[in-house]
Amino acid sequence: MRLSYKYIMSTATLTGHSPVLPTQEDRTLALQGSKILSSRKRHLGVSIGLIEGGRQKKIVKLPRSAMKVLAEALTEIGQGNAVTVVPVQAELTTQEAADLLNVSRPFLVSLLEEKKLPSRKVGTHRRVLYKDLRAYKARTDADREKVLDQLAKEAQELNMGY
């Protein structure tokens, strides 16, 4: 599964249960809904009617931020990914944080001990804020991109066929 470090993640690590993959019908409906909601991004908010058994039950007004999250979730479901919403202020265990970075827990603990990633202690256990994990991931991705660009530039200067 792919991971998106925004508000929507295509993983269920933080929910404590295995992800439920969408059916083909779920994917089709999600793609349709995503297209409709994505076309409404410019509006401050939108009202959605809830229909049950062919009868409208309620109208729900959603703020723009919720529309964006919902559209992203539907896009992920449409691509066949299971999703979960994670508040940016969520605190993660070291195992959850390691899973999201796709590294081992001991490696993550070394990042915490070296102060490369902020954390706090709860008793004897460490906790990492999701927003700090996102920031760390963005920094390491940017650093990796710079190094790859430099390597490509050097390869071109040396006529290595890249």
C-alpha cells in the first residue's frame, strides 16, 4: 500500500485492526464521488443530502477542509487502498512511527535518541507526534531528492549515458 503524508493515509496501522480493502463496487463509487467533490474545491463549503431507502433523511453542511479530506479519501479508495484519517496532533508509539516511515523500531529509537526526530516520554515509553513525523519525512525526502539530482548531474557531466 502506498502512503500519503497528508491527512489521509492508506494504512490502518493506527486503528489497531487490519485494513479492509475496498471492493470493486466501492472503488467505482469512490472514484465517482471523488470526481464530484474535487470539482467543488473552490466553494467555502457544500451541503450533502443523505439518502436512505430512496428518501432524503438529512442535509449535512461540510466545511471546505472536510470536503478536501473526503475527496482525498475517496481518491485513495478508488485506487483500491484502505484508508484511515489521522489527526496531525495524534501521538504515535515508536512501533507505529517506525511502521509509517517503513523503518525498524530500533532505527526509529536511534533517531529519537540523536534528536533527529522530536518525541516525549510517557512513563518509560516514547511518543512521537504525527505532525513531527510528517515534517521529518518531508525533510529526508527533500534531502534525498537533492542528492539524486546531484548524482544525475554528475553522471551527465561524465557522459555516463544517464
